[in-house]
Amino acid sequence: MKQNYQFPFKISVSFKKVIQLYKERLRTEKNPIAKNYIESLLEYIAKYPELVEGVDIDKKLKLYDDIIKVVLDDIFPNMLSNNEIKAATVPFIPTIFCKSDRLDKILSEAGDGYELSPREFNVELNYIFACVIILNEYYGCQIDYRIPLYYDIPDKDGKIKTYRLFVNSDFVEIEPLDKAVEITDEDVDLLMSNPKDIDLWESYFPKNSWHFKGFTLFSFSDVTIDEQVSRLKTVLINNSLKNDVVVYDQLTSVFRNMFNVDDLEFGFTLFNQDKKTFNVIDSEKIESFILGDLISEKCENVICQDSLRNLAVKGDYFCISDVEKYNQNHNDMKLSENLISKGFKSVILAPISKGGNIIGILEIVARQKNQLNQINAIKLNAVLPYLYASAERNKIEQQNRVKAVIQSKCTSIHESVEWRFEKEAHKYIEAKDNGKNYEFEDIIFSDVFPLYGQIDIVASSEERNKAIEYDLNKQLNIMLDIFEDANKLSSLPIYEHSIFRIREYLDKIENNFTANLEQRVSSLIFNELDPVLDHIIDEEPSLDKKILSYNQLLSKDNNLIYERRKEFDQTVHESNEKLAEYIDQKQLEAQKIFPHYFERYKTDGVEHNLYIGQSISSSKKFSHVLLQNLRLWQLQVMCEMENEFYKIQDHADLPLQAASMILVFNSQLSIRYRMDEKKFDVDGTYNARYEVIKKRIDKALIKGTDERITQKGKIAIVYTSSEMKNEYKKYISYLQSKKYISNQVEDLILEDVQGVSGLKALRIEVCYHMEENEKQTISYDELMKQLH
């Protein structure tokens, strides 16, 4: 930066634009009192033509102080002078010639040595800004040059207050002088490419080549707390409360400025919601004023029930404005005793919570009564969300790492609705730029049509149990053989007991298999049989070969035979992965029909949800024809997924079977993205009926029978209205012509399930093509013969 850099353009103070506004108002003003006032004002100003033509800044503006106050009376009204922080200044020169009483007080309390200057002020950048204003105002360019300017001004106690400046240049005129250089579009491009080349800019905007005439209005806003909260946020995002050296001083400074209490202190106490206990935080510097010298204590022993209910149940602030008086009324409570022992006479306890989950209590304490109270406690609203994040990190740091991985896999925003989240982000940024608080709201997509489908492994629980029985039988029978051989070699009671226990459990597996039997057999093997087997290894070397063969069958992960279970898990995993990949690719094509929200889940099969409607798309127009297109697409893809599933079974070690279903819901509903849970949910009580049907429908039976609606080799299309039936019959006819489904179509009525009645279904038989592009189709029964 050049030393002693002088602003190079001519500047004069003029009130021409203000006077023009008065004249325009006089022509339209109908109120006689106001009209007389304006006429008198213009007559008064007319005596000082230099205030219109422009007063050079090297002349003493103070000579016109009284006149200027009259001219600017509407801009600086007396009634607002003690409230507004405002000044009239010379353009680009830090010379104030009129200011509000509040600004005058702020500058007076800052002291004689204080010079009003923005943070990191750069005189060369000030010159560039002036040139850009010329380009915008005179040459019609649209160059964004506005940056936030902040002023750090000490108050009467020496504490720094931060103010943001807003500049109004409406009263400034720009005129070219003789030395002004004509600027072309190419010149503008060159200047924009070299914003730091002062010599280049000076060649196009030489000294005394332009004249700025008028004045600028400065308006200041006190952003001290916002500034400190912003700094606090940065600290807490990168640190937990455990990092007290980094955090403590920042928090203390913020809270002291927030409540204007110089000796204010803060503490923090963890809250265990399950055990209803208070616990100290792992920190050398941040203490617990609730617990005092205790490490942990039952909440009811520290604080009264009403106060505890406010904190832990209602999530409200609990404030004691007079600790000594509180202690007289609650003399058996450790809270007031701890506070009094440290000299604190008022306190705010603020629950750090989110969605009803309270993880800790922020404690703000002061040494004078009434300094902290229920009224000023609401100031904490701005910082508590950030404290929650930091405290949560301190409490469950390892879980957060796991959640981060899960979130990266499962909670990405689908591109069809990404625009809506971007819109919300823009609102957030705009609010923050204007010094306003803004919380992300739940995002709702209204009036959407849902499409739900699933392809599920038939009798997956039974198949899994069969795999468990097989593995347990095999392992126990091999161990039985080893123990019987060992008993023949050395007849020991423990061998006979082990044989008895094995046979006992083999009988249970065969005749009384229950869900927890797997765990019980594992416990038997690890706790009873394996120690005896170790003894056999030491005492019976002739059985080494047989025991080695047995050990080679054991899984390295859990030391159990896991053959059939592994085959089952691998088949389920491979089927799910390939089906999920298949529908993921297919839905990219479906997005071309109309943008829609898509999600799918892997369980013992693959489920998917689609939501389509006008609110999903930011640009395309929705129509019912597009919905019909998507319904037909879904039915066709479900037929294709059935084929894909059985292609996988063709080479699976443990082939499984599948059944598919589509739920047709012809009513529109709303879906809501819940920020706290990071997922979409169906919104509203009535709309929740759709979710109830989804959860229960695959267990529904055909009326008057014990047969489930979902059957292997078939797709059940569940509906509620004849309109939907007729629509899907058209799709079925079309897909029959394309050899996707056979001519066998069942028209069924379903038994009522809990909370759901009046459901019907069309059940269609899938045609299978075992080779790609194969024209000949086979039925499910023929497919099973081919697979087995």
C-alpha cells in the first residue's frame, strides 16, 4: 500500500438531491401544514445556494452546521436520534458533518484517541470502489462491489463493540471532468482482470478526472453478539467442550458481553436421561456449579422436582434471580448450597437439547442478585444450538464417527428434490447476510402421489431357521462323534455328561426349535464343550486328525460352523445388491418421464418408494398422464426384477424364492423431510394411513382362506378403488402382449388387517426369460424345475 495515499477525485458536499426531493414533494403534498413547512424550508435553503452547487471539503463545513441540520431534519428526526446510529458524511472521506445523538454518544464514550475507521481499511481499495461506482452509475455496468464493513468501537468501559456499516449513496452525483478518460467495454474487461493493479486503474481514472458531489448516509447496526456467536460457532464446530483451553475463554467473553456482566462465569453439567443423574464433564477448566465437588449425583438430590421438571421434561430455562431467597425456601437442596458457597447470587440453568433429547445443562452464574433472570435468559437462544453440537461431540464422539459413515451412505439428498434444499439454503444465507437468525425448517412436498413396491424373499425367517438348524446339527453331531470316541478311550464322567448335553440339544433342535436356541447352543459350545475338547486335545492324541478336520470347518469370525447360514446370507446379500443396483439404474430412466423422489431399502428383499407431483419439480408441468406412465413403468420393472432375482438364484449355493407386491394409492399426500432425523416421512395423521397399509399389507390374507396375498412367482397389485383396478387391467393387457406376464390374472378380495379394510388385489403370474433377449417364456413351476 502506498504511504500517505490521497483520494484522487474532486469531492464537494451538496444537498441538491435532498432539495429536489423537497420540491417534488411540494408539488404533490396536499396537507396544508406540511406544504407550508416545505415552502418555508425551501425559502430558507435558497439563501445558501452554495449548498446546492457544492461546498469544497477544504472549506469549513462547520459554518453551515445549523443550516445542514435544518436541511437534513427529515433524515435525522429528533424523535429517533437517541435510537438510530446514523451519520451524514463526505463521500469517501471519513468526515462526519451530521450525526444522531446515539452515534455522538458512542463516539464520545470511545475516547479522544479513537478514530472512526472500518476494520482492515484499505485506502487503495477505497479508490477502486470509487472507480467501480463510476463504471456502474455512469457507464451502466453491473459490477458487484459491496462488501460488509465492520467497525470495532470501545465503549465507556473499554469493551469492544462491533458495528456493521450500511452505506446509502442515493444523494451523490457523479460528473466527469476535463481529464476523464472514455471507458470502453474492452477497458472494463481489462480492469476487472487486474483489480490490484493501481497504476492501470489510475491510467483510466487519473487524478481530478471525476467529481463526486453530494453526501453519503452511514447507518450502523450493533452486531457485537452476532459477531461473537459467529466466532463461537467456528470454535465449537471444530472442538468439543473437552477442549477447554480453546473454548473456555471464548465462551466466557461471549456470555459476559451478552449479559453485560463483567465477572459472569459459566459451567456445564452432563445429564443422563436414562439414569436421571447429573455428571461432571471431562474438563479441567469447565466446572459444574450444580454438583460442586461431587462427580455424579441423582438429580432429585440436587434440585427440587418442579425445577427438574422444567429442565428435563419441558426443556425450559430454570432461573434463580435471588439464590439466597431460593435457599431459604429449599434449604435441603445442594444446588443453592453450592452456589452460595462460591459467592453466586443469581443463576440461569439452560438445558442443552435437541428434539427432546437433553444431554447437558449450561450454567450461567453471577455475583449479584437479579443480574440473571427469566427475562434476560432468552438471550441464550442464539448460542444453545452450537453448544448442543459441541457437547454431543464430547459425549458420543465415537458414535458420531459411525453415524457419519451411515449418513454418507443413507442420507444423501435425492437429486430430484435437491433444488428445494438449495432454495432453503439460499434463504439461510440471505438471512445471515442481513444479520438475521434463520433456522432450517422441515421441507414439505405437498399433493404427491405415492408408488410403493417390494420384492421380498419368501419365508425368509423359515429359510434362515433352516440354515441355523443345519449348521447347529452338523456341529453338534461332529462334536458328539469326537466325545464318543474320547469316552471309548478314557471313560470319564465329564465325557458322558458332555454327550448327554449334546444329545439333549440335538433333540431340542429337531423337535422344539425356538428363536433363542441359536444363542443357547453357542453358549453350550463355548462354555461347556470347548473346555472339554481342549482337554481331549491334550490327553487323546489319537483324535488329533478328527479334531483338526472339525476345526477346519469352523468360521474364523465366531468359531462356529457357519456353512448354511453363510450361504443364506450370501444369497440374500447378492440378491439385494443386484436388485438394488438394477432398480437404481432403471429409475434414472424413469426420471426422464417426470422428476420424482425415489428411495429404496434393502431388508430380506428390496423395497422402493416413489413420490410424484407438481411440488417435486421446479420447472416441469405435472399431469395425470405422467403418473400413469410411472405406474406402468413400475409394473414393468417389477416383472424385470423378478427375472433378475431368479437369474441370481441359478448360480446361488442356496437358492431362494421371491414374491412381489405393488401398493396402489390413488389419494395425494404430503411428504416431509425432517431435519432432525434426516429422512422423509409421510406428513399428517390422515396420510399416515398409507404407511400403516404398507407395513401390514404383505401379511394380508385372501378373504376366506389362509393364503397370503404375496406368493412366489406372482406380483400382487393391491388397490382400493375400481378406478385403479380398471387402470391396471390396461397395463396388464399391455404387458401380456409383451410377454412380461401370463394370461392368468386373479381378482381377489383381502381380509381386513388391523387398521386397514376394504382392500382388493389383482394377482398376476410373471413370465420368466432365463436368457437375455430370449423370446420363449416359462412359468414359475417350469422355472423351479430348471433351477433344481
